[in-house]
Amino acid sequence: MGFLKRFLKTTYRDSSAGKTRSSFESLSEDQLETHLNIAKYGNFMLTDAIRPSYDLEVIPQAGYRHDVYTDKESGIKIPVLMASASKEILFDLFIDLLDPLGTEVDVVLETSHEGSNNQHQDLYREHMDLPVLKSTLYDYEDLLLNDGCAGIAVLNPLIPLEVQFDEHKLLIMYGQGIEQFEYTLEEYGIPHISDLKFITEAEHVHSSSDESIEELDQLKYRLGIDFE
């Protein structure tokens, strides 16, 4: 199934906050198809999961920046790294970023296939051996790279550290001691850009397919996640 057909299944699920007019409005079918088939911007290759706005308010690029997450209940501030990487190295980078989490981890499979209003479902699996998890994820690399309605988070609550590979195919790392993640990013040639803008910070569209939903069900089984 081509990207255009997958796009038509999802429509404009996300848009920049407060934006009253979509950059996709009034486009001809040819203009839309041409834009959605563009996967490379400079040296940066997108996966099939997502495309930027037609007006390219944010142009996709590789890089990472520091951020802070503030817990609403406790007020505790948690250091965050956010990163984007080109498709050729993205999945290997994600796998290598899991190493600081230790040998046993918890897994959260995130899906918005059945959701509405940008809602998603979190499916948990606790106490999984990291080598087994890595092997399983490699079997579903294509799904995790190219499904714009699926993501995964891996964490060790005892440290605590978390690595999220979200449905936008961004890498988000939470916790104290995140400098060890920086070393890995730098080994992969991902530059630090303090004012980096990510594709999520402007209008963008997601892509998925019926085949992806079927594969996701298989991944749930392989991860030992019970169906509801």
C-alpha cells in the first residue's frame, strides 16, 4: 500500500496548536501525492510513519536537544533528551540507547489505532530480559519504523530511566544521568542543536495500514501482552 492510501486512512490527526487553517487545504490530488511521496530532506530520510506540513513549517533534520519534564503532581523536574535521526540509523540507534537500562526492563507498547482525538492506549509488560526484547523488536523493525500509530517505551523503574520510541519516530530519554544517552547519540553522529524544532511542533500527518494493525497484534503476543 502506498503512502497516499495510508495517509487517506488517517487524515490530519495532528496539527500545530492554535492553527486555524491547514497547509493541506485546497491542494490538488497531484500536489498532495507529490508532497507525501517526499521522504528525504537534505541528508535526512523520513520513515513512512509521518510527513511534515505542506508549507514545511518545520523541516525534518537530525539532532538532539535538552528539555525538562515537570511532574504535575509532585512538581519534580526530570531531565529529558529529545532526538531525531535519519531512517538508515534510527532503529539501531534506538536499540543501542536501551543499554543503560540494565538487563531487565519493563515495556510499554503504545498504539493509537483504535483511538480518537489523539488518544492512545498503553499496553504493559513487566520484567523482560533486555536481550530477548531486543531480538523481538528487530523482528518487527519495519512495523515500528513505519507505523505512525505505534510506539514503544522501555524503562527500568529502579534506576529510573526510560527510552521512548514514539509514533512520530522521535527518540525521547527521561531520567537522571541521561548524559550516557548523549554519548550514544554522539557516537551515531547526531548533533546537539539547542534550538532544534521537531516535526511534532508543527502540523504533520501520520500513516498506518490494516497490515500494521495485524502485525501489532503479533508483537503483543510475542511480548507477552494480554489482549483486552
